[in-house]
Amino acid sequence: MDGLSQKTHHVVIIGAGFGGLHAAQALGNMPGVRVTVIDKRNFHLFQPLLYQIATGALSAAEIASPIRFILNRFQNIQVLLGEVTGIDTQQQAVTTPEFTVPYDSLIVATGSRHHYFGNDHWEEMAPGLKTIEDAIAIRHKIFEAFEQAERTTDPELQNAWMTFVIVGGGPTGVEMAGAVGELAHYTLKNDFYAIKPGKAKIYLLEGMDRVLPPYDAISSEKAHDALALLGVTVKTNTLVTEITEDTVTTKSTQNPEEIEQIAAKTIIWAAGVKASPLGSLLAEKTDAELDRIGRVVVGKNMEIPTCPNVYIVGDLANYCHEPVSNGNPLPGVAPVAMQQGDYVAKVITNSLKGLPTESFQYHNKGSMAVIGRNAAVAELGKLRFDGLLAWLAWLFVHVMHLVEFDNKILVIIQWFWSYWTKRRGARLITQ
């Protein structure tokens, strides 16, 4: 970067998700520091609202912001478009197919991807929800299913097109199931001649004994009841054993001989994630320890213990130090990633000043999951509530965390219009 002293400390950040972006912003215009952000996309994506793209409530541009626009006020930050394929910790450089960038400190924030637990061939039939492309592909499947059901005269085939299966009862699965239920019962209610969308069958499959397993049991029960009101059939203690183009085979965890086959043309995967491939690359280069889903086990300062100038934040990091996590890894959610990004920036700037930094402390501000219209559950410390109040709190928190002011306004308008009319403006079938 022109005009910068050769003595500046160069920080390279791989990934501009929540963790990487917060680290970059915290280091912005910091004296003696220059930053290079590398991402294979030119935009930051607000992943918690991806399911609303998948169900036609929002458009992609409303939850994505160009990285350059977000960071252009910082004179010491350069943004490069590229996919990192190599990390040389000896030479302290990262490489892409097009260029190489040296670093003094490296922050890796490349997140996670879908995890099919050894059945990667299921992805073609049951896509997950991590990218805009995923959301658009799922939106295509959902709306195409209703169109196919409208024109077929075969009752069995029509039933299969009108059956939707969401695998995984965590927050993503619950929000997706609720959105599909709302779509069928409200948005599409009067749009078809031959079919009644409200008669669609929606299944939410969960291997544990309740939905939202990380939440309090009362919140799980409230979410279960709200899903039932939207016509969602929740099947707990249920594991998926096979997926084809038009069937899902399950078995009961309580009675393995209890096997069921569901005829469904639309299957959505929300059952698990695994770390990005850079975790394995770092383990190879630094002898870092990986957990069972490929996350890098980090030290108390978010560093790789064998390579202390390399930091991991967000979904790629396994931080399991007491008393922050009580021995269990911190969850892969946006607040964790944002706090870790801010923290690592502080570690780097303190080290340049010769100052120590206390170990990372995660401040849990609570959890929320929306089920549908006027229905959500929220846990803020010891306070637990649901219904309209939780739904309004969810709306407020998510709007506040959108990066661009324009996006906040657009999303508020879209939500208000959808609430008032029960319509969704982005019901497009695109390839």
C-alpha cells in the first residue's frame, strides 16, 4: 500500500464474515498497523437472515454489503478478492492462485460449511443454507414444488411435491420450518387453483428429544407449540438414514427398528456444520489440534499454541477454556465471532505496545429464535420470554446488526409490508 511505512505491522485477515470484519474494523486506522482483508466474495453476508431469502421474504442485496464499502473509511486497510489455498507459516505468507501476501500476524476467520456426517452425496438432494447461492437454490426448490404440484394430476406425486422436510431442529431448522409454514398458510393461500397450499405437509426432524436443544426446555416447548400452529410436524428422537431425490428414510433413536420413509420432493439440511478446509491446512502446517468437526483448538488468546502469531476466530475456532465455556466449545454464532474478532485486534495492538492481554472472555447476551408471525423465543440471561414480545425483540436485534443503514431501512420496510399484507415480495424462481 502506497504511503505506508515499511515498519508497519502487517495483519492479514482471511474471511470477512462477522469475526474477520470486526477484527478489521477494530484495527482500522490503528497507528503502526496495516491490514489486508482477503475474501473469495466481495461482500459481507448477514447469514442469520439467509432463510428469509430462501422463503422469499427478502432479496439477497438486502442482507449483503460490499466489503470495500464497509471498510473504505479506513486508510490502512486493503481488500483483495481471492480464495486462499495455501498458508506458509515458516515464510509467513498466504497464497491464492493469483497472488501471495506476506504477514506479520494472521487472523483466519473462514467459518464453516455443511456437515453431512459422512454422507456428502446427500448435499445434491438436501442443500444446506450457508451462502446466497444456497438460499436462492432452496427458494427455487420451495416455489417450484408448489408449481409442480399445481400441474400434476397424480395424487401421490402431488403429495410428494407438497411435502417439505427440514433436517435439524436447531435455530436454523426451526426458523426455516416456521417460514415454510407461514408461506404455505398465509402467503400462498389464495395463489393456486388446483391445490391448497395450506394442506402442505412440513416435517422438522431432530435427533435429540426436543427442538432447540441448546435452549431451556421451556423455550423448546414454546417453539414446538408455535411450529404446530403453523402446521409443522415435529419428529424428535429421529435420525435420517438415507436421502434420495424424493424420499427421506428415518429411524427412531429410542427404537432403531422403527423405520419410516417420507415421500418428499423438497428436503432442506440444517443438521450440522463442519469447519472450513483451512482448518486441516493449518493443522498440517502447525501441528494444531483439530476437534471432530475440524475446528482448530486455540489457546486463551485465540492463538494457535504452536504458532502464536496465527489467530483463529469464529466458527473455525474451538475455544474451550474455563471459565468462559465450562470445558465445552463456544457455539458457532455471530456474537461469539464478533467478540473474538474485536478481542484478537486488541491482542495484536497490545503486543505491539508491549502490553499483556487477559484471556478471552465471552459475554453471552442471550439467544433468540423466530418461529413465525408474532412467534419467537428469547433467552436473555435468566430472563426467558416468548410470543409477540420475543418476536419484536428478535426484529430489533437483527435490524441493528445489519451493517449498512440502507439495508436496515429496506429490511424494516419489507418486514412491515409483509406483516401488513402477509405477502412476500421476492417469490422468484431463478436458476
